[in-house]
Amino acid sequence: MRRNLTRSLPTVLTILAAALAGCAAHPDPIIDMKGVNPDALAQDWEECEAYSDEIVMAKGVARGASTGAAVGAIAGAIGNDVGEGAAYGALYGGTRSGLDADRDKQRVFKRCLAGRGYRVLN
């Protein structure tokens, strides 16, 4: 039983990391609305959102989890528990990568709006 749990734990933790990354805050930009045409903003909002969606979070989470698992397995080998080390490494790596990708998505979205002349306050 322990062996099966150890084998599936990295997969479960990778899925958990992806879910955590997906739940990370993606706060909407706060726009100074003085002199802004709401219809133009709605159009620009959709277009900028499409640009930010080009950042693929799932691929980064999987890559981070894989790297974290490898590093964790090495650390776990020192402590005689490779599986647990890999699982913790996968969780950390996947979550960190997901949060970084979310931050990049926010940055792209806000830069796009600012580049179109909006005053982004956050």
C-alpha cells in the first residue's frame, strides 16, 4: 500500500499544484475611467485578455513539478525517502511555476491596456 501511495503521490500533488495555481489571484486591472469610452474599453479588454491567455500555465506547472520532483528526490535520497522528497519537490515546483505564470499573465494584460492608452492604477 505504501509503495502505491508513494508512486501516485507526485501525480496527486502535481494536480493539486495546478489547481492552486489556477486559483491564484488574477485581479482585474483598476482603470481610471475618466474620459474612457466603456465600449472601447470592453473591446480592448477582450483583446488584451486574449494576449494574456497565450501564457500556458499548465505546461509551466508540469515542468516546475517535474523539476521539483527531481530535486526533491535527490534530497529525499539523502534522508532515505526518495518518494516523499519527490512529492514535496513536485508540490513546491508546480505551485511556484503556476504562481509565476499567473503573475506573467497579469503583467501582460496590464501592459496591453496601458499600451492602448488606459491609466492602469494597480
